[in-house]
Amino acid sequence: MKLSVRDWGFIGAMAALVLDQASKLLLLYGLGFRDMLPGSAVPVLPFFNLVMVWNPGVSYGLFPARGLLGTAFLALFSVVAVAALGWWLWNAHRTSLAVGLGLVIGGAIGNLIDRLVYGRVADFFHFYFRGYDWYVFNVADCAITVGVGALLYDALLRPEPITAAAKESPGVTDVE
């Protein structure tokens, strides 16, 4: 059975969502991170800690939600973004685009579930090296980042071919 471009996007979304939620359930309930004080760290490697951080905002803690109304706004924004990306995925014709969209959708849904259940997003992974460190993130954030990378790859390295109809449209020039 041959998978369609759309199927690859849905596989990407499901993989991101399942891995994100499984890792959060394991860390929050299996390893007891839910009961840890925010900022508590468990050293794993000389350059990596598991840290309990509750993020009330979006990536990098930007635009923190203040109260129920802020949380509802961020949740609504996520639903609208997922719907728009879902429409784009439904109409995608290239695998790299579909997988990128799927990863972003799966990551966004994973963080949306956190926001709806806990009112904020659970982040755990903290990498650092010689005084430099990265923000604390989760699997959903990784999926979104890789997905955006795939979208950039698709846009910059695999542009849409100019069709005959587009060549005849006003404002389109043929540079060869």
C-alpha cells in the first residue's frame, strides 16, 4: 500500500502528538515531576538536565497567559492555527511540506492539551554547555522546530514550479 502525501503529514502529526504526550505522562506521573517545585532539576548528563518548568506562554515563555482569559486566548489561537495548518496539509502536494506541517500540528496539539488540562505547558529538557544554555523545552517544541525547518526546506529548496497558467498571469515574469 502506497502512502499519499497527506498520509505522511498525518503520520508526522500523530508521531509528534503521541511522543509528546507519552513523555509528559512519564515525567509528570511516572517519575513524579508534577510534585516537584518549578525549576527543580535532575542531572542526567554533564550537558543535560531534566527540569520541571511550567510555561504559561508560548515558545521561550513569550506572551505569558495571565489568568483564565489569557489561557483561553492562547488555546483559541492554537485551535485556529491547527485548523489553518490542517487545511494547508490537506492541500499539500509534496511530502516534505506535508511532514513539516504534520509535525507542527502534532506539536501544537500536544501543547494545547497541556494548556487545556493544566492551564500551562509542561517543559522538561534543558541542554547547556560551558555557561551557554538553551531554554527548557518538550517534545512538542522539538516537533514544531523540526516541522518549521521542513517548511523552510520546502519553501527555499523545493519551490513550486511555475505552471503555464502562472506564466500567462500578469505580474509573473519568467527569469531563465
